[in-house]
Amino acid sequence: MQAEVRTQMSRMWRVALLSGLALAAAPAHAFIAYVSNEKSNTVTVIDTDSWTVTKTIKVGQRPRGIDFTRDGKFVMVAVGDDDTIQMIDAKTQTVVDSLPSGPDPELFAQDAAGKILYVANENDNTVTVIDLEKRSRLGDIQVGVEPEGMTISPDGKTLINTSETTNMAHFIDTSSRQIVANVLVDARPRFAEFKHDASELWVSSEIGGTVSVIDPKKHEIIGKVTFEIPGLRKEAIQPVGIGMTKDDKTAFVALGPANRIAVVDVASRKVTKYLLVGQRVWHMAFTPDEKYLLTTNGVSNDVSVIDVAAQKVIKTIQVGELPWGIAIAP
Amino acid sequence: MIRWLAGLIGLGLAATSALAAEPASIGVGYLGIAGTRSTLSLVEQPAENDGIAGARLAIEDNNTTGKFLGQRFVLEERRIREGEDVVQAATALAEKNGFIIADLPADALLKVSDALRDRGTLLFNAGAIDERLREADCRANVIHTAPTRAMLADALGQYLVWKKWSRWLLVVGSHDEDKLFADALRRTATRFGAKIVQERTFEDKGGARRTDSGVTLIQRQMPVFTQQAPAYDVLVAADESEVFGAYLPYRTWDPRPVVGSAGLVPRSWDPAQDQWGAIQMQNRFMKLNSRRMSALDMQAWTAARMIGEATSRTNSGDVKNVTDFIKGPDFSVAAFKGTRLTLRDWNLQLRQPILLVDGRMVVSVSPQEGFLHQVSELDTLGYDRPESKCKLK
């Protein structure tokens, strides 16, 4: 969902520019990061100026997917074992409401207007559609076994869902809410991310050990990113989270138990560098100014801070147990 | 690879009418023995549908994927009763099913594989853990999703060595399979530097597993049986026949943990396994079968999923295509064990992590950290390529 956060940021930014409300180029001010801790049942709040934990919020059971509402007022966190999505008020940093998701929600995506939320429900092979304003359930879309990765195309017309045991990326028309195409990818697809220019969809396969690059118009795989780390067995390389810079030049891929983030040149689809982070790294989020990339390292219970320009890990912040997802406030 | 899809349910609008073409039907047979074995622990008594229940779930999973690809999987079950001819039953099953998942004893499985060889049926051994089926008696038409005794013993042994419990008191049952497990454990001790300080045999003198006042008697027998042992760290029980193993924990003369056939047990799967997304499958299994998922269920699930995986990758239900793909270098399957599972090409054994479980929790998962291998750490479990006597034919 980091993707959505970023898409949202850039969209808001554009809107701001168009409407003449543009602020001066982002000063190096602090942002606030929210990290879901799957085992602690908490969300850790991090100040990106001091890089310190400012608050730990108690949430429901097994928090994983986490994202802001488009207006930036709420943080939504999927608490799978409570079968709901909780809303954290970003001002008071407390849980104030919950959404009627299906059973075991994991990841979710929202439409451009921030009105409709699509939730992957791992337990019953469906994507649940939720009206965010009314906070009510609109219906379900049947997908493959164990839906997980969720993203929406930059034009808002296509919802992508990946199903982990069916091994497909499902292309869903957001207006008809029908599946229009299915692309078979390598085993256990976890995460999907569009290039900002919409020309490519990247899907990570955790067990397959690859990232498939898909032409979203032709619904065909046009390339694959592969990973090789000297001294590491292929089995340990398990790509999950993907983050792409706004200029679509560089992608960062979290490699799970390989404990590394791969820096990928998007044009050539080749890895240029591996950055050692914490153990079992899964998800990530950029700060809105794109100076930093924060990654969640599940087994070492910390967050790594990467200086994006320098491509270096500069900091490690201890958070709760088994940090999973991360979202950063505007 | 990409199929346009009509006929999906969107927001309650059932559109079942317009599936592009009649889906290709892929038949999967399940061949097992009728009846269940009796265990010492009532809790561990296998269900009547042990094994097939896992295959059923995998067929459901395959069909969810299959509806996007125009493939439909159909499962046909056949249970052999005493006195029935296994080859006849297998041949009949092979009429409609190009793939057969078998839960058979080693000898029966060999008969079936030889009888079906010319037909091209692909067999999956989901039940038999015998080493010889992957060694001297290996067959080119049998893929093994069940782990072997050596894999199980090595998985346990690695953990014991990591724990520095390296002095073992080995207690072996008097049945053949107990002795085979003991052989595997001895090999493990030699490989990983553990010492078997003494071996004892527990004779099966017959007797009922369910009795009134049983506990009182067992509580007197087991301390006596385990007394006067040389200094040891852990009691390793080899009791596949379920005669004494489960009686040992908490009753040994010396306060020592029990492992092997009781206490800490190596298994391909356990109802307590909830890592690596397994909770989702455990939930699906429970919903479908109203009970928890056993190791045999998992071995059958994996077999049926391998068929599903290969048919979707090759976009074909043709047995030969699917067989070639499964045996080829690009095949792997995800099975909620934290890593991809692949086949050992020299004997068609599925590489897999082994869980160490105590009946309530997954205590550890082998291979253990530090046991290294030049090809795959999973090959530190069981017989490796250079040791193999298998010549596939």
C-alpha cells in the first residue's frame, strides 16, 4: 500500500500545484511514519526529523496493511484476526472507528478520490469493496486463492489484485468490478506496483524469487527482474515490497530473509546494488520528499532508513515485534 | 497464458452462463487402504479421510485457479479393502485419471508403479516414508511428497545437535518399521556427531491400546524400563508401530526429554503450523473438513497442488507435458513452509523443510542454521545425490 501512499502524495501535490496552493519546495521538515507491528498488536509512530519513536498505539489483533485516507486525516490499519480495518485519527493518534471488511483483511487499495476502498481478504478468496464515506460494504469480487497484493492503476481504471496460491495478477475493471484479465506469475505473488507513467506493472513473487514486469495493456509479462546475491541460496531471496521513485528510474525491492533491499534500474531491469537492512525485510515507504525510504524488518523488529540519493542505510529504529507495513503522513 | 474471463461473480451478479469454452477436465485419482491404524494417544487417532481431505482442499484450490484458465480438476477416491487386488484397483482408477495420489505401503506402491508404467500414469507417493522407494527401488513414474525416514531423522538430529543434546539413549520397538527408523537415527547420529550411549529394545508383547486403569500400570513400567542407563541428554524413541513411544514422556527414570516417535516429533506438517501464511490454509482446511490438518493431509495436498501448479504453468492437462514439467528444472511449488519446494532430480523426492512439533506447538523447523550445503540447505536432510543408489527407470 506504500504505493498508494505515494501515488496519493504525488496526486495531492499535483492538485495543489494546479489549484495554486503550491507550497514552496518541500523543506526538510519532519514527516510522521506509522508502522504496523504484526505480533505486538500496535502501531509505532516515528518522527522522521529526530528518527525517534514518539508514540505506540494499541490496535486490534494482527495489524498488517496500513495506509492513509486520501485526506490525510486517518490511518487505516487492517487487523486481520479481528476481521476489520481500524481507523486511527492522525491528530489524536488513537483508534476512532472501524470498517466492515471481509474476514482476515491484509492489504488494501483506494480509488483516486479516496471514496472507495478495495480490501484483499485472505481467508475467503474475495476482494471486498467498501464505501469509505459511509463506511459500509458495497460488495465482493471473487478472485484467486489467498488474495494479497493490491494496487490501482494511475488512471484509476484498473484494480490489481494478486493471489498467492493461484499465482496470478488479476486485472479488475473498477467501474464494472469484473475481472478482465489474469496474468500468471511466479509462485506466491505478494505485492503489485505500477510505474507512475502506467507503462508497466511490477509484481513480486516471494517463493518464485522474481519480480514480473507486466504490460498492463496487453496483459503480458514483458520481462523479469532476477536477483543473485553471492553466498546466499536462491531460496533465501524472497521479494515482497516494491517502491519506485517518482521519476520511474529506480525501484527498490525488499528481499525478505535475504535481509537486503535490491536497488533496480527500472529501464534495464537490472539490480545495481544490494543494501543490507534488518532481518526479513518486507514493506517500505518513501518520505513524501523522497529523500528517505523506510523499510520494515520483521525478525529484527526494526525499521531501516535509507538515504535514497546516496543509496545507503543511515539509521535503524527499534519498533514493535514483527513490523509489517508502513505508511508516511504528508 | 492469459485468458479473458467471462463468468466471474462481480458484486453478487452471478454470470455463470458465458464461460468461453468447456473447461478441460483433469482427473486425479486417490488410492489408499481402507481403515485406520490405532495410535496410543486418542488425540492422534487419524480420521477416516486422513490424506484424501488434503487432496480435496488442493483440488478446490486448483479449481479456483482453474476457472481462470479453463481447467477443471476432478478427484476420484478408491480405498482398497483387505483381500482386494491393489493393481486391479489402480488400473481401474488409471482409466480416467492420468495422475494418482497414493497412500500405500511400499510393496503395494511398487506393484502399482510397475503395472502402470507403460500407461504413462504419474504416481505421487504421499504416504510411504521408506528410504528404499527413493533408493534401490526408485521408479521414474513415482514422485514422493512424503518425506523419508532419513529426512525426518536428520531434521530431528540437527536440532538435537544444535541444542547440544548429543548423548542419545535410543529405544527401539520390535517391529520392522521401528528398526528402519532406528537405522535412520543411527545414520543421523554418525553424520552430525551425536553419540548413542546405549540402545534398548522395547518388545511388543501384544496388548490393547485402550484400557481402563492403564495409566497406573504404565507409570510403574516406564521408569523401570528406563533405569540404569548411562549418562544421556535425551531419550530417542523409534516406535512407528505405536506400542510404547507416547508412554515415555514424563515417565523416564532420569528426568530427560523424549524425542523421535513421541515428545518432540519430526513431521512434514502439523495442525499447529501457522507461519508463512499457513494459517490461511489451516483455516481453509478446517472449513472444508471440520477437523485439523495432518501430515498425511499435507502430503496429499502438496501432490495435488503440484499437479495444479504444473497444469497452470504449462496451460495443459496432458499427462506427459505435466510430468515433463514437474521433473524439469523450472518446477517448484509453494507449500507454506517458508521456501519453495523442488524435486531432487536423481530420485524424484520433494525437498522440504521438516517441522519439529510437540503436539501443541511447532518447536523448530529444520534444516537448522549452520547446516550448509553447496546446492540447497534442504539437501542436508536425507540421502544426498552422491550417496544415492537410485537409477530412475
